[in-house]
Amino acid sequence: MKYMLIMRTTDEALAASAELDFEQIIADMGRYNESMITAGVLAGGDGLTPAEEGVVVDFSADAPIVTDGPYGETKELFNGFWILDVKDQAEAVEWAKRAPLGAGDKLEIRRITGVEDFPADNEWIQKEAEWRAAGEGEPKA
């Protein structure tokens, strides 16, 4: 099963991390990633640019509204993610607990759905399965 570990942080935690040695942060993350690669559970992952560089598309109105980042009050920022291919949620939790994160950071763990989670007789689910089998529905690197 695939699970996404969603890295969340706060403005305060980001400010505190600015005082840390960047090379040490990179080394700690590198060792963590390497341990998951060696164990054969890391299926993907990336960090994200700061919220100031992003936009939000809000669908609350009739026409979508695009807002440049940062997006007003930020209590939690989506800062990056890992995708793990593990046997169950408990194993994903164990990997998450090893992440080199600090105070104010959180990892949300969510199972990634697959075509098997949807009705097999649905036309669009069948097309999705065909696209994936042909490599067309996979993310591009």
C-alpha cells in the first residue's frame, strides 16, 4: 500500500529552522531518505518552495479565485512530502516517527487510493487503469 507523509510546519517553526545549520538539515534529510531507499519503501517525495512563491485556486465562488502566496493567515504550511510503499499504516507511522523534523512540524499520513478503491465497472476508472498500464497516467519526472 502507498501512503503519503505530508510535511506540515508553522511560520514559527520555519523561522526557528532558519537559525539551524542548513548543511546539517540537508545531511539529516539525506540520511533519512537513504534509510528509506535502502529499506525499499521510498516511492517518491520532494520538498516545496516557500508559500510566497505559490498560489491558491479557491472554488468557493462561481468562478475560481486565484490568490498569490502567502495566503493570509497561515497556521500550517504544506512543506513537502514522501510517498512510501509499505505493508500498512502502522509501518508508515513507524517511518514517519523517524523523520528528522523539529518542534512545530507535523507529518500527516494518508493512504493513496488506487483504481482498486473505485467501482471497476466505471468507464473512467477503466480508462485510468489503462492509462496507468500504458505508463500514461504516471507522473512525469
